[in-house]
Amino acid sequence: MKAIVFGMGYVGFTAACCIASEGHNVVGIDISRKKVAGINAGRSPIVESKIDDMLIAARKAGRFEAVNEIGAHLQGADIAIVCVGTPSAIDGTLNMGFIADVSNQIANALKTNPPERPVTVVYRSTVRPGTMDTLVRPIFCAALEGKTDEYVRLVYNPEFLREGSAVDDYFEPPKIVVGTADGTPDPVMEELNKNISANVFWVGYREAEITKFVDNSWHAVKVAFANEIGRVCLALDISARQVHQIFKSDTKLNISPYYTRPGGAFGGSCLPKDVRALQSIGADTGAGLHLIDSLLRSNAAHKHRLFELASQGLAEKAHVLLVGLAFKEGTDDLRESPNVDLVRKLLDAGFTLEIYDPSICADMLIGANLGYAYSQLPMLRRLLVSKEQAEKNRYDRVIVTNATSKRLTLKDGQDICDINALA
């Protein structure tokens, strides 16, 4: 197959590499010239396990190229996958500007060069339920003047990738959800996923569109719940670790041990954004989502409690090392990382701070990740230290946010605070 992927961020770039690894020809399209040039030179725009080798192999085999403009690349394509951003506004609404723009580009390209057979156009960006019916399809209908069904089959297919294990999650997803106009299977999607073993749900657009909001808000509920229990345990001198061991042993009712462990606050590019979006939907529909409305406030309270725990007993201007800045170990994603908030609080408190995170290079940050990093931490470059510096210095306290600390050999006798323990 020939696949076109719009947006070379985490979702789009991972999908492009995975599709190319199965022998398909892929063209990745992104407006960033730096990103496109890097991909064509064999440099991944993201930090993700296995992805570098996949890119190099795909480029060597001539199965993956990146470009800045759509041009005539849709000619002969079987599938076009839209993975552009839908950034969250302050009120939780999603910005559909990139979706509308890419939809217009695809529709106009198909109008200029009509395909011999319908192209399956797949949307993986997180969108509000109703977007396919009220935004995407009308754009195609307006441009194609009654020939929409001759030229395209529109599909909504949410992704379930976790940063740090995105490649494994692509090939071994928890489920596959595909939304079509009438809820019936699409043959091109069946071909794309034929080597993936997972439960497949063929549903209407709106059922597929709401899936990510439901899933991510549930994950956020579990994290916030566990952390509220952790705070109670901390206040009452109860071992949160033992309470968690008891709780997670009930695999029939308590479901998953992963999100129910008291520890760090939730963050990243998905959970906060999708919770805000579901809040907006709840307010707009009068659904009264009171628990959902409480999640971000609970998470903010937890972030402040972790700061108090991490800074407790430290003298003014104490020398502190923070180990792990990204929201998840093994990635360079700083978007809404609770560790960024922790850094800001530590600096505001007057501590002398250094940060060690081997996945983060200030010069390699791009796109939304770059914008977020420097809007929140304009002094980031100065704060980052190498492994050698972190191991050489003696600190008044080492604050550990994830397993990145296992890569360090710290001087003996240092005060170490693991903010994920809460016990």
C-alpha cells in the first residue's frame, strides 16, 4: 500500500515508521522544515524506543520520505492518515484549525487529481464527538461537489499509544476502534491492521470519537483517586505502599495496578487535555460531570503536596538535583509534565537547582514541545546537567521522579526523596 501521514509528531511519526516496517510505502507530511529535513537525514524528531532503527531501515529501503507540502503525493495513495494537533484552549475546547486546514488540502488535492478509486482518509487526532459529521465531511462535500463518496471513504480511528512504548503499543494495542459512516468495516483499514491481533470494534463516528475522552478521563480518575488515598495515608502515618498492595490484589474489581499506585501527578499531552475537553463537553451538554470537574483541581493539589514533600526541611538556597524532568521516563515530552511545575515551585522557593534527564537535549526540542518547555522554563538550558556532573556533585537533596535515577551512581550518604513513593 501507499500511505500518506499528515503530522510528524509522536502519533504520526510512530505510525509512519510502523507502517513502513511492514513493507508499505509511506510519505510523511509536516509543515516544519527542520523536522522534515531531519527525518530524511535519518534523524527521529522524537525520543522513543525502537523508532530510530525503524526510521533508518525504512529510509534505507526507500519506503519512507518526508515532505512539507501535499503536492501530488496523494496520487496512487490507498490511505491518508491525519495525525495533526488539536491543542486545548483554556476553557477545554479543542482547536480544530489544523484539522480543517488538512481536510481542505486533501479535498482540493483529490479534486485537482481525481483518484481512480476512493482513498481512505483516516483521522487519528483527538476530536470532539460530531467532528466527522459536522466539520470534516462538510469540508469534503463542499470541495468535491457531490463526488465525495467517489473520491474518499472517511474513517475515524483513535490511537492508543503510550509514550515510551509506542511501537509495541502500535502492534499490540489494547483494542482497535474504527468509526465509519455506517459502522461497517473498511477494506483498506482491514488490510492495514491485518497483522495486528486485537479486538476490533467497528462503530459509528461518534462512538469512536468519544473513546479517547472516556479512556483518558478514566485513567485520570484512577491516578487522582490513588493519589488522594496516598495523601490521606501520608497524613495518618499509614503505609500507602501496603494499602496499594492490598488494593491491586483485587484484579476482579479494581482492574489495573498501573494507574492505582499512589505516586506522581498525571500530566503529558493526553490526560489533562482530554479531561479539559470532556469537562467542556459536559458543560455544553448539561451532563453535570462533577467527578471529572474535580480531577484537575485534585491533580493541582497533589502537585503542590509533592512539592511540600520534596522541599520539607531544606534550608534556604539548598543545592538540589531533580532526576527526571519529562512527564515519562525515556521520552523528551515536557508538555504539561508535573515535573516542570515542580521545578518552577523549587525555583520560586529560592533553591539552587540542577536537573538530570538523559532523554532531554535543549537543542533537540521542537514544535509544541519546544514552545511549552521555554514558555514554562526559559532557563532550561542552564538547569540541565550531564551524568558526569550529577555524579560528581554533592547535593543537599536529590529529588527522584522516576526510574531515571537507576542510571546514576550518586555519592553515598545523600538525602534522596522519591516523590513517587508516598509511603
